[in-house]
Amino acid sequence: MAISTGKRVVVALTGVIVLLVVIALGGLYFVQHEVKERVVEALAPIGSAQSINVGLTSITLDRVRLTAPKEWPTADSLTAEQITMTPDVGDLLAHRVHMKSVVVRGFSLALVRTASGRLELLPKLRQSVSQSANAASGASAASGAASSRPPLPAEKLIEHIAFADGQFVFYDESVSKPPYKVVVSDASASVDHIHLPDLTEPTNLSVRGSIKGPAHTGKVTFDGWMKVASKDSQTTTTLHGVDVVTLDPYLLKKAGARTQVTGGTLDLNMPATVTSYHIHAPGTITLHRLQLADTGDPLDTFMQIPTRAAVAALKKHGDDITLHFTIDGNLRDPKFKLNESLMTELRANFAKALGVSAEGVAKGAGETVKGLGNALKNLLGQ
């Protein structure tokens, strides 16, 4: 029986569609295989993954480890049970790097604040990306350079990065050596819109987690946006119910024996704006039921107030102390130190809140004894 013209058209169209699907799937497999090879290539000098599985729409890495430099306080800069990457397949077929999402689960991410105050994370990855970009630039500039694989395009877009079920581990070399360690556990975070290479557009950031102390588990949040290229940003940092003892190195100035914080929690709210490297951050800190042990050493201090004076004043003051502060300065000015600026504000306001004379509170270590002696005399009426 002869097939009608209409049926022949339908059969032909069906065949074309099937052929296109086969070609598309073949192209997709090729692209996904290419991405896998890129991932293996990128991981080789900086870490490893136990397995890399390529699916139709995503690539999953299991038991991922990125190593850290020898000078770091930890062997790995990142470990993760699983990392799932979901690329935009259409853009990959057109040789454009566009990740719809990257999800990192069961992670431990180390962050190091150097003695100079610079925050470092994933140093080997950053160095590898920089070297790859330079190598790609050199290869494209060199005529007739042989390459087994074309270099990745300079423009890359990552829409969303999520961190779940993990922890951030902060090592702060600016307050002690070996570095002071703070763990933010039960942590999650999101980073939205990373557009390389210019990084001139706002990248949105959000972090949630817990800080476990000896008596309480406090909460920490960080939200806002940042233009990575210019460092312009608007962010808000909050702490709620954090044990004061976990912040010892930031609050205590030890000239003699060790001042002991025996109780109390801390709340912080600090909105901050950075424009053209100028920071403006008005905030509040509230200390709840702060308790200090009097060691009897007149050189012991808390926020540069003699511990003995602070203990006596706290007994008269009550359960809550709220301190207002404003950080204002040029981040490019070598004389401006963010930590020192904040602590100078807090020390002065702590002294005012307690009604303690704080002569010498913001002065250098050379006048510490004089300031402590005067504060103690004023409090005790001697």
C-alpha cells in the first residue's frame, strides 16, 4: 500500500528529530567528557577527588580534597564529601563557561587571617587559576602553538555556589602565634553571581553558622554584596549569644597573669559600607552577664581596664552592657588597622559604660602601667 505524502512527511520529520537527538546526546556526552577532563586537569596540581561521575546535566565529585601550602596551619584548605556542578549545556556546546550552580556538601573550609590582616582562602586554587589564565593568554598570543585542547575562554559565569552541612575554620595570625582558631559549625553559605574575569558586578554573599563555646552555642550571620574588583561592599555581620570566652584574644591584654573570663555572652550587630577603600561601620556590642576572675595582679587587664577595676565596676553595673562604636578609615592607609580601630573604640566605650577612668586606654604598650595604675586609683578612691 502506498504511503500518503502527509505520512511520508511525518516519517521524514520523525527521522530528522531522532537524528538531531542522537547528535545532541553525542555532543552532550562529548562536552561532559571534556568538562570532566578539565576538572581532572585542574585538580591534579592542587588536590584530588575519589571519583568523578558525569551525568546528563551535572558532574559530581566525591571525597574532594584541596591541599594547602606548607606554611598554612592545616594540611587541607578544603575538604568536601561531595561537590555537584551543573553547567549550562547550551553554553558549553558553544564553548562558553557558564555554571548554573555548584553545591558543596559536607565541607570543611579553612580561612587564614595573616599577621598583616589579609584574609586568605583556597590559595592553591587561586594560584592555579591565575597560572592557567596566564598560560592561556600566552598560548593564544603565540602563533602556531600546538595544543591538545583549546584554552578556556576568559569570560566565565557562575550563577550560584552553595555550601551546606559543613564548617568554616578561621585561623587568625593577627592576634596570636600559633594562630587563634575559631570554628563556625553547622554552617551554610551562598555566593551568587561571579562573573569573571572583570568581577566588577555585585556578588551576593550569605553565611549562617554556630560558634560553640564552653557554656553556650552562639549564632553568626553575614549578609551583603561585594564588587570583588573594587572591594566596594555593603555587608551586615551579627553575633548572638556567643560565649565571651571564645573571643579572649580580642578582648584581653595580658601584661601579667592570665585574666580569666568566667562567664557571659556577647551580641554584635555591625553594618559596614566600603566605598573606594573607605570603610564606615557603625555598630553595637552587648555583653550579657559578663564575669571576670580577679587574679590579684594589678597588671592584668580586660579591654585595657585593670581586671580588679573592671570586676568591681561590673558588680555595681548590672547584667547588660551595650557599647556603641564606629569604625571609619581608609583601608589603604598603612596606619589604619581594622582590629586596632575596633578595639580602641570598644575599650574607650567599655570604660565609659563602667564609669572607670581609662587614661591611657588607647595609648601604646609603653604607657600601659601608667594607665592601669591611674584607672585603679580612681576606682578605689586612692
